[in-house]
Amino acid sequence: MNPVITPSTEGAAKPLRPLGELTLRRVAIDTYKENVAYLHRDCDVYRAEGFQALSKVEVRANGKRILATLNVTSDPRIVQCHELGLSIDAFAQIGVDPGYPATISQAEPPVSIAALHRKINGERLGRADFLAIVRDIAGHRYSKIELSAFVVATNRGELDREEVFFLTEAMIASGRRLDWHERLVIDKHCIGGIPGNRTTMLVVPIVAAHGMVCPKTSSRAITSPAGTADTMEVLANVELPFERLCDIVRDHRACLAWGGTADLSPADDVLISVERPLSLDSPGQMVASILSKKVAAGSSHLVLDIPIGPSAKVRSMPEAQKLRRLFEYVAQRLGLSLDVVITDGRQPIGRGIGPVLEARDVMRVLQNHPLAPQDLRQKSLRLAGRLLECDPDIRGGDGYAIARDILDSGRALEKMRDIMQAQGAKPFDPERPELGALTFDVTAERDGVVTGIDNFQIARIAQLAGAPKVQGAGVDLLRKLGESVKAGEVLYRVHASFPADLDFARQASGRDTAIRVGEAGQVPSVFVEF
Amino acid sequence: MNPVITPSTEGAAKPLRPLGELTLRRVAIDTYKENVAYLHRDCDVYRAEGFQALSKVEVRANGKRILATLNVTSDPRIVQCHELGLSIDAFAQIGVDPGYPATISQAEPPVSIAALHRKINGERLGRADFLAIVRDIAGHRYSKIELSAFVVATNRGELDREEVFFLTEAMIASGRRLDWHERLVIDKHCIGGIPGNRTTMLVVPIVAAHGMVCPKTSSRAITSPAGTADTMEVLANVELPFERLCDIVRDHRACLAWGGTADLSPADDVLISVERPLSLDSPGQMVASILSKKVAAGSSHLVLDIPIGPSAKVRSMPEAQKLRRLFEYVAQRLGLSLDVVITDGRQPIGRGIGPVLEARDVMRVLQNHPLAPQDLRQKSLRLAGRLLECDPDIRGGDGYAIARDILDSGRALEKMRDIMQAQGAKPFDPERPELGALTFDVTAERDGVVTGIDNFQIARIAQLAGAPKVQGAGVDLLRKLGESVKAGEVLYRVHASFPADLDFARQASGRDTAIRVGEAGQVPSVFVEF
């Protein structure tokens, strides 16, 4: 993300001339991704500018310009009359010391607002429109309200597939693009929604052990109880300077890092800030978000996992096939080789849900431990097999067996240890993982068979228990779909580190345990590749 | 607006149990219509709750609940660890003294979010859906992001006419509804966009002088240089308790007050807070907004003014006719008698643009002053005539002459003085209005005829000059459409009270004067009723 607008690259309308200078002050308020500027009510500039409610203002200092929402105060302890206060993030964007001179003026609307209005009115937009809109979004020139309008106006069915391609292309152009100078740069991705689905941490060491280049950057959890970056962080440092990542990839063929520092598809991060609160994840936006990050990261081959199930993001095979075709169309236009696999998303993968619990499962699979979750192992081997088959020397169908050999022989574990060491390993013992010490068990109310696990509700319980902020918090599943259970037997155990968290999780599971116990014939089936 | 959620009327999902109590503190920051809660970063509750970026929180104190966006600070001068800070508006909503105990918890999403998602996905919504959505909006349970999503998802073409009726009905139900216990309660309204269009302040005294009941509440300017309430405020107090308004209407048959305190269609005020920054004013939303306010205010008969012109909100007759039919359909379903007139919106009405300048024009018309703007007089008489014809004793076509008699005889002026007196008259001399002392003139660059006046740009210049905040600021038009002008003659004079304001207005008019001078044959024509 590069929220600073440098005048040279600025395409916005000419702003009004700013008034007299004020003195910059850092206001120690964290307003998240919304820049806020604070003026005193008696400040001359505030009076003269005639700022109104919800004013968007432009702050200039140190040759930089940022946009912000204006808040007005009468408390001189926050800002005095001659001062211009900026919230924590906004202040950091200007990058100067307190006391620096600054000016403030009313912001003109971003140049792409006319295109946004055309989209709101149902028109089809062209390549130049998407470039202008995404440039303004990446430049933090859209307010939350305008971002929300864009996300809704480009929602389900509002974008045709070529528009999705234009959007993706514009999102790639909005940030940095990496070039690894390798013929094959592979990546895997899952569209999300399945707790515990940490196959990335197994697939990457397997394919890297085979010699393939896999510079994997992942996100942290946004609405889930753990992202790959959160789980990897239990085992090693994931926030590394880009140059260090390059060294690690050169030495070990792979890395497992957080992607937040790489400035890849920065518009995506901004859009996510409104998509998540709205729980909007339309096919077009999903395709643009995922493929823009992959292409910007320099990937040449991608295996994409679309899980389907009653509580997965995609609930039916026709829906999955439609999504697959959209991914394939855009990937082809971008020159990205894409292999889509549609998988079983009826329940979480593995047993643990939460960073430490998921790290435990991953390490057990790598160690070929007797308690390793077999579903996580199998899914990872199959995905790794598909990725290995991107190697032209490997025959179609042979990938799985090669992946299994690499895992069974301990070479995957060895590669994982190399990566962890290179990133800065942290002490971790999968036999004694540091789980939250406070626990409660959720038990079966009747004899029967597990006929349903609600991915969303079980994830919510893990989050309320503290995951991913509290690494040792989460849910440990002791029963999976189709398994028999007797009344009173434990279905899952919740771990937390703070009484309040435990209490929240208990209330939520009391309202809905997320696990249904019924008759054997009631287990839903899905017909998928794996 | 009644942003306080009392537990008894609350339809939202059961919230999680709140944690330990904090001490309420008023943080003197004006965040406009967005409630903000401030917690110290080291506050136990913040830690234990696991609040995340963009968290929506629920604050409870004094038996009331409000929703707010969370900001986090490390500055104990803003809030200390045991304190819960609230922005100015949010604090006022709770209505207690600082130091009062309060609790904070994560807010559950509003119950109507599922219906919002169905609308985003293009489904048609039913009556109950609109009721639920509007109830949540009026209860301040939607975030700006969700409001924006609703506004875009119900934009142009997304609502059929029955849905517009459901939305209007729900907006009426969200607030107070007045009953004047009169057979005829008349009102007039203009869809807006034409500067200087202060016919209300002439129509109301005329029809009230005839004896009709016209309890007129108006808005302040939101994006324009003056609303009726702003202009009336030059002449009299407009912020009156509801009970006082009732007395005035009983005594004088009319009032001319600001509608902001009456709690009529409160959801509308909330929606406007995102519609305005987005410049969205789709037909469905316009109809729902206007008609909900009128019905809630207890009107039985409404004359609605739709101006058309190249820089008006409605640019063509077919568009105006389509809008008229939508207004008529919804009004008929609501039992409101509606008379739509399509008028000339090619240029401002009257000469002054800005509160004092417009008050001057209004008073000159009432006084039958030789300098009274004839267009304002004519339009007001025609509108008043249409309203008078709501009286079953007046024959169709006779209204205009009756209105003219009332105005020419001085009875309208007398009624206006009664109303001003009753509301608390302010000293005002139309011969010596208190205009901003700083001025500049914009002159014609060539000989010719005025062929165009851009409503939007002339309004913008008046706003930059300080209107409506600075009452005496604005634009005084000396030439109107079709009038001859010689090079160097003044087209309009800008008044301001502050050098910076004058400078802004000068820059804007330097870029675009808003007035075009050309040949007589180039004056655009419109074919309208008046």
C-alpha cells in the first residue's frame, strides 16, 4: 500500500489553493484505514474554508498530499487553533516530525467519480475507466462511502467477464509487480471459507523439495480464526523485508511469508476494507482480487482450490463450475496457467482451528505423526501432486505419488525446517503446543453420527475464543463428519487465554454448537475431485 | 432523529453480554453523523473483547444503547484506561453526565442485513423487508458502508414502483406522524437544484392569508447555497419547539420553520448523509424522501414543482414525465392528493443567491417593490394559485387571480409579518440588507445576449463565497437569460465577509463564470407550464 499521492503522478482535478499554514500534530488515535484530520473549531482555516459535515479534505506537507475525513474539536488538548492534527496512520503517511508546516483544503472529487456513476447506473465500463477507478482507490482517494458504492455496483452479475479482466488488470497495474526470472513460478490458492485448511504450509515444502520455485506470500486472517500467515507466525517470523524474501527464495526455492509488505495489488487491500464488513465476495471481485495478487507476485502457474459444501462459500457444483470458468477466462487473458480443483468443503480440514492448533496439525503431517489429520494430509498431497505436474518432466497422474514420497521420506519436513530457519524459527513443540489454558468441552447430547459441521459457526466460536490474536486460542475438533459419537462424549474443546474470551465462546456455542449429530444416512455427500 | 435504541423496541439479534463497566467521558470531537467510541489501547475491555479494525461496538448506559465505530488511542488526555469516550453526538444520544457507568460490546449485525444482501443481489423486496431495513437505518444500526450499499442497491431502475411505495411507507413508519385535525393541510415542494428558488416563502403567506392550513417545515441547505430554512432564518427564528409551532399554526394557519426537530421520516436524514457525498438522487429515493416527509408532516394536498433545464436535476420532458408518474403512483397509494407542475429550470429564480440576498428578493415581492424579481413573483403566484385550487370552493383556473389579489393587496405581506412576529422576528431592511462587505464583479467579455446560466456552477460560486454559513454572502445576478449585455457590463456581483472566501469564489468564477453570452437565437427554450 502506498497511500501517499505525489504531485507528479497525480491525475486528480486541480485543487483549490490552500490557505495559511498550520502546524502538524500527531493525534494518537487509531482510526484504522480511514485517515482523519482534526481541526480546532476556532481555527481560522476551518472558519474560512467553510468546511461542512463529512468534508473530505486534502492535507499537504513535506511535498506530499493525503486525503482525510475532517473531525472538529473544541479541546485544545487534542489540537490547538494553529494546529492540524492527523490520526496515527495519516500522520505516518506524511512522514515528518510533529511541528512541520502543513496546509489543508477542500478535496476535489477523484477524477474517476464520473466512471463510478456510470457503473452505478448500470453501464459497462472500459479498460481506461477501470484503470482510473483503481488508481484512485489505490491512491486512497475514495471515501468509505464511495468504495462501498463501487463494490455494490460491481457486485454479482454487474460485471461481464471482460470487465472482470479489465478490473484485474487495473489492480495489477496499481502496485508493484515481481519478476523472479524463472520459467516456472508456482502458487496455490484456496478461495477460503474452510477453517483449518492449512494445505499451503504442506504443499509449499513438498514442491520446493522437488525443486520448484514457490515464493508464497499469504494474508493474515481478516474474518477467519487464522490465515496461513497467522499460523506460520507460530513457527517462524513472517514479516520480512522484500530483499530478505528474495534471498530465501534463491537459497531454498520457497518462502512462507506475510504478503502485506510487498505492495502487490494495493487496491485490493483497500477494497477488502469495505467488502469484509459487507460480507460481499462476488465472483468478479473474488477473481480480480485473487488473480491480481498472483500475477503481481510473479506466478506463472496456479492451482486453485474451490471447496463446495452446505456452509462453504460455494454451495453447489453448477455454481463452482461457473466460478471456475470465470477464473479460467481471466487467467487466460492474463497469460497465467491455471488449474482449478473443486474439493470437499463440507467441514473444516484437520482438527485444529486457530494458529497454534493449526500449526500443530501441519507439523504432525510433516512428521508423519500417528495423530496427523489424514484429511489435511490427503488434500495437501493431491494439491501438491497437481502443482508438481506443472513440471513438464512429470507425467499427468504421477504428481500424487511423487508428493507422497517427498512427504513420507521426511524431505518435506526438512525443507520446512530450512524455510523456518531462514525466516527466523520460533520454538515450537507439536507434542506440547502452547494452547490457551482455559478450556471448555462441547459434548454430544445424543448417540449418533456427526451429520454436519457448520464452517461459519465453528470459525466464529474460535474467533470469540481469541483466535487469531491470541495464538493459542481456538477450537480442537475431536469428531468429524460421519464419525460415531455417544451422548456425553466430547465433540470439540475450546481453548482461550482470557476468561472473557472463554465466556464469549461459550455463549456462542451455547446458542449453536455448530455440530449436528444424527443418523448415518443424513451425512451430506458431495461429488468432487477430492 | 431519534438515534437512541431503547431495549423495549429493539428488534436486533440478542447482543453478547457486555463486560466490566467503564466510566463515560465526553470527547469533544465532532464526528458528524458517525458515532465514534474511544478506548485506550491498554483498556482491559479492549484487550479482552478482541475488537478489530472497523469494529462496530454497542455502548450501553443509562438504559440506552447506541452503536458506534471504535477508535483506539494511547493518549490518556483523550481517554484513560478505565474510560469509554464518546464523540459529541454519541455522548448527547446517551444523555447522561460524564462519569456515568457504561459498558461496551461487539455489535451484532442489524437483523435486516440479510434483506440488504438480497437487494444487492438484485432481488425484489417486500413490505416487511423495507420495514426492517428502514427501522435499522433510522435506529442508526447501519454503518456508512452499509448505508452506501443500500443506496446503490436501490438506485435507478433497481426499485419497481411498488417497492418505492414500500420504502416510502417504511420511512413514514420510522418516525413521528403529525395530525393537524384539519380537512385540508396543504404543502408545496420543489425537487431542488435551482438556486434562488424561494417560492415557498411567498406561497405560504398567500395561501395562509386565504385561510388554508400550511404548517411548512423546510430543510437547511445541504449542497445548495441556501435552503428555505436558511433564508427564513434571516427574517425570524426557525428553530422552534414542536408545541410552539402548533400554537403558531393554530393562530396564523401557517409557519415557516426548520423541519429538523420534528422527527419526521428520520431514516431519510440518515440516508441523506450518504446520498449527498455520492451525489446520488435516483427517482425512487427522491420520491420516497419527499413523500415520506410530507405524509409524516400530516399534509393532505401537495403541489410539487419539477423544474427542467440543461443544468437542472431533470433535463428533459420525457424524464420529467416519468418522474411525475412515479410520484403520482406512490402518492395515490399513500392517499396523498398530488398536483405536479413541470416548470422552467433553465436558470436561477430571482436575483439573489444566498440567505440575505434571497430574503431581500422575497421581501421585495411581498412589498410589491419596483425592483422585485418578476420571475420569482410569477412562479410563486402560479404555484399559490394551484394550491388555492385545492380548496373545493375555488374554481379551476381562478387560483392565480386570487393569489395575485392577495399579494397585490398587501395581505400576503401582512400574513408574513404575523408569521415572522410569531416565530420571533429579526430586524431586516430589504433596502439595506446586510450583505458581505467584500465584493467582486464578474463582467461580460463581449456584447451579446445571456444564453446560459449554469445552475450548478453559480451555486458553487455562492457557496465558496460563504453561503449559507455566512448569511450575507452569495451571488447577486444582474443579468438573466435573454437579456442584452455589453462588453464590460456586470453580469453578477459576489459578496463575501472573509477575504479567503472571496478569493475562493474568485478562483472558481475565474475558471468558469457560469454565464454564457452569445447570440439571441442561442437561448435554449423549454416548453413547460410555467
